[in-house]
Amino acid sequence: MNNDWKNFLLSQDVIHENEASDNQKAVNTTVLCDLSQYSTLVIAGDDAASFMQGQFTNDVDKVDDDNSQLSGFCNKKGRMIANFRLFRYQQNYFLSIKNDLVDLSIEHLQNYILRAHVAVQDVSEQLIHLGISGVSATELLAPFIDPINEEADGVSHNENYIVIRVAGLQPRYEIFCSLEHAKTLWEKLSANVEIVNSSSWDYLNIQAGIPYIDSHSSGEFVPQMANMDLINGVSFTKGCFTGQEIVARMHYLGKLKKRCYKIHIDGEDKPDAGDKLFAENARAGQNTGAVIQAEKNPGSGFDALAVIQVADIESKLFLNDADGPGVTVKELPYSFESE
């Protein structure tokens, strides 16, 4: 995190201990939060678009100044190393990605650059990343950027701000800007919104069924297991990319044995990313899935996204072992019917 931005947030007293209260506000009111749990990478150069087209799961040609997309990149076995949001600004491409995948992602991409005129760099220190969500979000942003693209994944931009509409039960935007403009926006909006912790944005991602993998799940799942095909994160018509043969075979010929589900976990201790799930009557030591991310439910327990064996969805599920907290599968805001 940019140290000047960190000091500014500390001066604003935005660190709250009651995550349940913040998550309740995120669901019911208009909220503003810092998104420094994500880093921003820039991919630039004459060959940037063609290079990414040969690596990313989605069709990079559909990303322009007005449209972003969810995407990912895989290893040769078709397992996702990272997933992220991709957008373009002033002819350069930017990836918003989980912090703990930055070094791994840069190393992986550089292995494929070879003679291409492409450079990959972490620019998180230069671009402050914020989130605003709620019924008043669009109206509150209008003085800073107008008009606002309200289409899903739509991008709005001017010389000061990049604003991206992301999926959610209420209008939700991610904002990228300089430190100076981040402070201005924060100070002018804070009187009209609730300020919440960064984790509340992850809670909203869980409610929207958008999984962002981290170092605990990197290399574990083909994109479809994380529902990337259901949230417009995979193109099956764009052509080849690393791991594409396996991803395409799973789509056209295979039957998915795992999917990403929204779940509720009973208990008082927050589950960690990578924690295992077990089904009743499972063989000793054999898990049925793993948690991608969990956040505090405003009522009790925790809401989470987890990749689970489809065959076990009707079974009784538990966290960590058969004596662990109970797990209930909840409805996602999208269906699996496209399978």
C-alpha cells in the first residue's frame, strides 16, 4: 500500500473492528472503502494485446476504453494461476489482482514474453484503488466523472479518474486514480456514505458470486471450477492460450465434477482461504472441496465461496472435518444452466 495513502486512511480513522456491522452496512447502505488488498499491474508495449491474447482466458480484443472484463491465466495443465479484472486506459492495459499473487503473476508472464515488445510492472504505488457501492453510488460519483457507463463491466474515465461498474446487487464501482485525487474524492464523499473496511468489498464479491483466487488456490482449479465461464471470464472462441486445450476439452467434452458455490459456515472462528470441506460419509481424510474466501455474515457465522464436488452438494457438509462447523449451500445470483 502507498504509505502516504495509508497515513491518510489512518488519519481518517477508517479501521473498524466490527466486520459484521460493516458488512451489514455494505448490503443496506451506500459505502466507500479502500481496496488495497488488490494490486494493479500494467502491461504495456507494442505487442501487449497479442501477448495477452495468447495467455489470458478471455478475449482481450473486446477490452477497450469503454469495456473491461474478468479474465485469468493458466499453467499448461489448464489450472488458473490468477484471475483478475482487465481494463485499458491510454493504450495501456491494467490488471487488478490479489496482492499475494503479484510476484508469481509477473514471473509467470515474463516466462512467455520472449522477444515480444511487452513490459509488466506493478503500479500499485501510483494508482490508488477504491470501491463505492449502494443505491446512491452513481449519483455521488457524477461530480467526479460524467457521464458514467452503467453497463456491467463498463468503464468511464477522464484525466483524473477511471471508474468501472462491477457486478453486485446494488450499483457498484471500482475507482482508480492518483493519491491526490483519491484524497479529494474520499473527503468529499465521506459525509454522504458509510466508510467500511476493505473486507466488506470482498463480502460483496461473495454475494455477487465473484471468486478472486489467491496464493492458497493458485494452480488448483480450471477456470470453470471457479465459475469463470458463468461470470464472463472465459472465451471459448478466441483461439489458443496457455492451458486452452484442457479448458476447452472440459467445456466441450467433459463433465465438471467441481463448481464454485456460495456457502454459509456456522461457527465463531473465521475460516481461512484453502480450508477444506468434508461431506458426511466421505472416506477418511478425503475432502470434497476448499474455501476460496470467507467473510463475516452480519447475522452469525460466515459467508464464503468454495469449490465443491458437485456430487456432494446434497450431502451434509462440514468445515475441516466431520466434527467441524456445519456448512450450508446458498443460492448464487446466477445459475449453472449455461452448462
